[in-house]
Amino acid sequence: MKRKIFLLSLLLCATAGFSQSKLRKADRLFAEYAYVDAAKEYEKYLADAKEPGIETIKNAGDAYYYTGNTASALRWYSKLDGFTAGEMDDKYFNRYIQSLKAEGNHQKAYDLTKKRLDAKGDQAAITRLISQKKYLDSLNAAPPNYKLTNLAINTDKSDFGAAFYGNQVVYSSSKDTTKVGGKTYSWTDQPFLELFVADRNASDGSLFNDKKFISGEQTQYHNATVTFSPDNKMMFYSANVVKKNDRLNNAKEGTNNFEIIKGNLDGDKLTNVEKLPFNSKEYSVGHPALSSDGKWLYFVSDMPGGLGETDIYVAEVFGDGKVGTPQNLGPTINTTGKEMFPFVNDSILYFASDGHYGMGGLDVFESRRIKDFQFSEPKNLGAPVNSGRDDFSFIIDKEKKYGYLSSCRPGGRGDDDIYYFTRQEPPCSQWVSGKVTNAKYKMAINLADVKVLDKFGDVIASAKTKEDGTYKVEVPCGSKIKVEASKENHTKADKELDINKKNGEETKNVDFELNNYADLIKKEDNVEKVDINPIYFDYDKYAITEQAATELDKVVYVMKNFPAIVIKIESHTDSRGKDDYNLKLSQNRANATHDYIVARGIDASRIESVKGYGETRLRNKCKNGVKCTDAEHALNRRSDFIIVKK
């Protein structure tokens, strides 16, 4: 029995020792950035490990994450989330979220992010998250403004980081398998990056006749992400930190970082080469981008004091080419995640980020410089610029019509690819809002129809009012429009507007008052009549007075708003004067009102009859020989506009 137990103990110890050997090998490869091989070794170890440590699970996830295998990374980050009971630090939580998005699980990624921010009580971050998600959802629901084309110059290796260089483009690539005696970069198992220059076909954006750029100046390690001064005489680019003998110059913990190199271009040679004063072997400085005027250098760094994994900084470039002290762009741009690959087009900063709300991996954002280095809330460029994978290194021409970006999305030629894009100006829209109420009672009118017509009379937008009478319609920017409000059995109203606001702005208080048909008529003698005040004519006259015109305009208003209405006109006098004279006078007055109404655009066919009755239809006792007051006689002097059809 003891012998069996001893043998079993030996076997257990041997198994544990073999398992630890696998872990040590995986950790060594991970420390050497050999992530492809490290991932394989971690899988071997974790297949049998009973109680793996949290650091091992982190490394397993990272080994896949760093090489773009987000499906496998998600498997280990999910386990990490379980091990830490949902308390991962910001860095790993962000990687978990990006892996979820890359694999198409956007709703879970959003829910987890909001839950985490709710737990922190970070209301500002919650507001930003909701706002950015709402904007991106609306952007992706609209027709895309960009059209992308994968370039034939791409290889199955990493190709990215295009930069305009006159009529050419300079980019980074790992395609040269002969570099450094065939050595590869252990992180990606590919050759080190080099800078290439290619001619650009202006008609379709394709790149051709590519060759190595400043080949005599590049290190034998990574050389990438370049920017040029406006006159193309000065350049900045990223490279591994190396010693004078072109050997890696590592940080204390053994990491090799990036730095920015500056120099003047003389043909294919780089002169006056120098390193920027804030470079350090202890942290990385890279991804340089000059402002349009060449006076400011934007770059990326993980230097101490930043807000996240990598932040975007800016430093002044003086007239002699010297570069000043870096300034962090602050929390509007930088997050706890990664902000990378800046590009500046006048006042607009484009950059890649996995910290702002996006579609997965790095997404391209734009932000406008408002004042000094204060920026507007970054906006995601949406699909197809962005995808569920890393999308970055976005550049665009001055007129914002074409450019290049890099992406490792599915369907490419392999790894990172360079895409050419064309851009159309997005449709600009604005809002018009207001309220529709009843003219007589000032009450809100529910379900009134609001239509917007363009200058050709075509309806370009419509809405129905809410219960409180309000409405809101979207209209094109810079439009001359007419807004009409109407409802069945009500009058219509319209207003002409010259919309000239910025995209998304609102023209408010475009209000309307409508009259209900019932508020414009009265019932007398079992018939409907247009409700107006008595029409007064000068004594013994039938010319239309100012007072009469005001009342007749009400008749015109009703007939224009209810085009099916047909009326008959009846005119009456009091009993004073001779009967025949009054009959003739009333007919003249009836004819005068008819002519006034027709002259205001009402078709004469809509007036069935025009008749003067003189004193034959008195409304009271005041006939010939009866003594009455002026007020009593006035009741008989009237003009009626009787509705015979509606």
C-alpha cells in the first residue's frame, strides 16, 4: 500500500513539474513578445491546469488579443471576468469589451459597460456612452458617406499607415521577407516594418511603383507611421529605440519601445537626423502627425501621467524645427483605453480609439478643435470606415473627398490592409418645430397635419401633431420651404421659411392657429351662414367700405380654406325709403359684395346666386309706418352668406 501511494505521489509530482515547465515556457515566450507561440503554450498548460493563476489567464487572453484572434481572446477574458467576479481593472475590462464587439456581441458589451459605469456612479461617462451610442446607431442607420476599396498593393503581411507625400503615398509594410537575414518580429511572426513610397493614381486611388523609402536611413527593426511638413522638406517617423550600433536599446524591464525620429529630406536621403527631446527608452513615443500648417506635432505615447494605455499629445514645432514640451489633449479625447494614429485636417482631428464607444477594436473618430486645444465631443465615423476589428491610420485630403485608412477587417488580403476611400458630403438636415392651436379657444390641436414643401411645391417632410399640439419635422439645410398646417374640418395655415442653420440645429416656434369649421359659421333660420359682423354701407351707397371689406375677407377666408363650399348672397335693407328703391339698392349692394369676393380669387361658380331683397324680409316689426329706433332698423340691414353646399 505504501509503495502504491509513493508511486502515485511520484507521478503527481512529475505531472506537476511537467505542467510548470509548460507554464514557464509560455511565460518566457510571452515576455519575449512571441505571442503566436506563447498562445500555443498557454493552451497546452491550461488544458490540464486545475487552478490556473489570474496572471496566466490574463496572459493567455492577451497573447490572442495582441495577434487579433479575438474569438480565442474572448474565451479567456470571459474566464477572467468570472475569476474576478466582474472586478477586472479598466485595461482588461476594455479588452474584454472590444473582444465581445469584434465577435458581434455589441449589446452585451454595451450592457456590461453601462453596468460598470452605474456601479462607479460616473454620470458624466454614462451620459457620454449613451450619447455616443445614440449617434453611432443613427449614423449607421443612414446611407454611408464613404466607399472603400482594398488596394492591390496589399500583401498577406501587415500593410498600413499611409501618409500623403506630394503626389505619392508613403506607408509601412512587413512585406520584405529578406530584411535582417530573414528575421521576423516574434510578436506577429512577420518581418519588421519598413517605410515604402508609391505613386498614386488620382483617378482610383491605387498605389503602384512602390519602393523602399529613405532605405539608407531606416533601422533594421521597425520603421513606421510617417508625417511630412507642408513643403515635404521635413519628416517625422516612428522607429524602435536603438543604440548607435543599430542594436535595440531596451527599457529596464527589458521592453523595447518606440521613439520619433526627425530629419530633413534631400531626395532619398535624410539629413540633420535627430531624436525628439521627450523620447525615452522607458516608454514609447510614436505615430507623429503634423498640423496642416506644420506648427504643431500630434503624437501618441504611454509616458507617465497619461489617462490610459496610450494617449494623444501635442507639442509646438518652432521655426527652426525644434519641438516644444508635450501637452496631453485631455479627457475629451483621451480615455482609459488606447488613443492612437492622429491625423489633422485644418481644425479637425481624426484618431483611432478603443476607449470611446465604437463598433469593436480601434474605431476612427473625428473631433473639431474649438479653441486652443479644447476639442468637441469625438464622433465615430461609423460604417464602412469602422468595423468590428481594428480600423485606424485614417488620412483625408484637404477637400475631404478621398483618403486612405488601415484595417484588419475580414475580407482583406491578410493582416492589416490599406483601403482607399471616397467620401461624399453627408446630407445636411435641420429641424423645424412648433405648435398648432385652435385660433378661437387657444387649445392644442391633436393629430393636425404638418407638411413641408420645397420651392417646387413638392412635399419633402410631414408629421402629425402630438396631443399637446406640438410637432417636429426634419428638413434639408439651406432650404427655402413652406410649412403648412391643416386638419379635417379646420382651416389651413402656412409660413415660408429660409432655413440657413448648421447641421442638426432647430428652427423653433413655427406656430399655427387653425379655425374649426364650426367656429366660423352660425345657424339661423335653419341654415348655415358664414359668421360675420353686420356689413355697413354709407347712406344711400353700395361701395365697399373699409369695415365691409374686413367682414368680407372673413367670407373669402372660409371659402379658400373649405374649397367645397358653395354660397348664395342675400342683401337686405330696412323699411325706410321707397320699396322699389330699397330693392334696387340691396341688389347693388349684393352685387358689390359678390364682385369683392370674386376679385379675391374665389371662383364665381361657387356663388350660386346673388339677390337683393330690399325690405321684403324684415327680421322685426319695423315695416313701413311703424316707428322704430335706429338700433331696431339696423337689425334689418344685413348681408347673409348662406352655405348651400359643403
